[in-house]
Amino acid sequence: MFFNDPETIIRLTPEWTGPRLPDGRPMVSADVLRRMRNITFEEAWGPLWNMGYRNNWECNFRMTHGDSILVGRAVTAVMMPFRPDLDRTLMDIGRNQEGHKGFYNQWVIDSLVEDDVVVVDLYDKIFEGTYVGGNLSTAIKTRTKRGGAVIWGGIRDLQQIVKIDGLQVYYRGVDPTGIGNCVMTGYNMPCRIGGAVCMPGDVVLGTVSGVIFIPAQHAEHVVENAEKSHVRDIFGFDRLQSRTYTTAQIDTQWTVAMYEDFIHWFETDPRAEGYRHLRWEKELEEAKQKENAQKA
């Protein structure tokens, strides 16, 4: 198999040790995806930055559906400018040997499953670079249910696409022409989106700030740390408004007394109810160790 090869995908993502989809992509759990929809772009960015992932986000997009959040597992595609002999070879492999129908973009969209996000490097091509229109966007929504698309290129039929409820598409521009004068050289392979790198099975988080690609093996760590940051912010805003603590206290290492105050709030405040799966023993212990070291 040449396109969307499970063996190749598995070899490219060896750090993932959990279950995989039939095509070989890492299968980040539905629970992690659900939790990811409640965090911000910056909350997801922080843990990745601290782990050394410095090329995993891109912010220069337009969006089809306002501030709607996009979360799902990446299905990547890499397009290149048209070359006749290469196109003949790729079409022969795709259509005659592998049984794909239609043009390259249709091959990818026909394979989508629930919670997928199409991530396409169309090398910022907009004229004859419209990866989806009304029909294919409808197909994406139907197949993925909560998914969408991230396209480093163009779209068409924008007036139709904006009427598709529950869909989010990130794109670079709009043009009335259909897609053409290009070939697909990679399908579920490493993919460059602007200044970012996306791998098949990455968790895609799209917000009004942009799109961030979270490696599957780090998705649970990222969402847990993001949730902790989020719920600490709720508490911090409260204590700043009541003038219990200063901004300097909230923004630096918390003391044991602050953590004890926070944990009491965390266990009793209704706004923290959705985060009570989180544990704080490690943070409290670190605060105690720091205070003991300062006293020594």
C-alpha cells in the first residue's frame, strides 16, 4: 500500500503505546478529546513549549464558523505543484492499484471517521487550490461529526460552508476555482502547516487564536496541565477580586497556605466540579519542600 500505509504510520509514531485506529494512527481517547474542548490555546501551548515542542502551532488563518472550537485526530495530506509524469504515477497507484475514486482530496475525505480533522499542506495555494467546497465540507461534517479541516490553502463555496452547523474549517483564502494543477505526495505522513509540523494522529486544537498540534503521546499530559492552569485561574481571579492575594503572589510559586486555601475552594466551589478528577498532592508537597528548604 502506498497511500495511508498503516505500517509507515506506526513506524513514524513509535512513542505512542496506546490503541490505534485501523489505519495505524494513534487513537487518543474520546475522553481526552472531550476535555480538550474546554481548554484555551495558551493553556495547551504551555506544556508543549516546556517539553521542547517549538514548531507545533500556526495562527495565520481565517475561520468559517466564528469562535467554534475544533478538536480531533489529525488525518494529514501533503500536496505539491502538478507534474505530468508524477501525476500519472500517483493516479495509477491510487485509482488502479488501491481503488480510490475521484481527485486526491476525495481520497482523503472518503476515509474519514468520527472525530477526525483533515490537515492539508496545500503550500498556501488559493487559485485552483480550493481543497473543499460545499459538498466535501458536508461530507467532512457527516463523517467526523465533531471534526473539521485545517487547510494551508484555499476553499470555495464559503456561503454554503458557513451554513453547515457544527463544522469548523481553518483556511488561508477563498477562490471560486476548483482544485487543480497539483498532486498529493503524502497521505498520513508528516505535514507542514505554515510554521508548524503535524503528524498523523496528533490531537488538533483550533480556537480563535489559531491551531495547535498536540502529539498523541503527550495529549493526556497536556490536557491535565491545561485543566490545572484553567481551574487555578478561576480561583486566582476570585482571590484577586477579593484582594486576598496580590498579583505577585498569584503569579509566582504558591505557598503552602495558598495551596490549602485553593484545595478547600477546589473541593467546595461549584465551578470546580468538572475538574475534581485532578489531584494536587504533588503541587502541595513541592510547596512544603520549598518552605522547609527556606527555613533550613
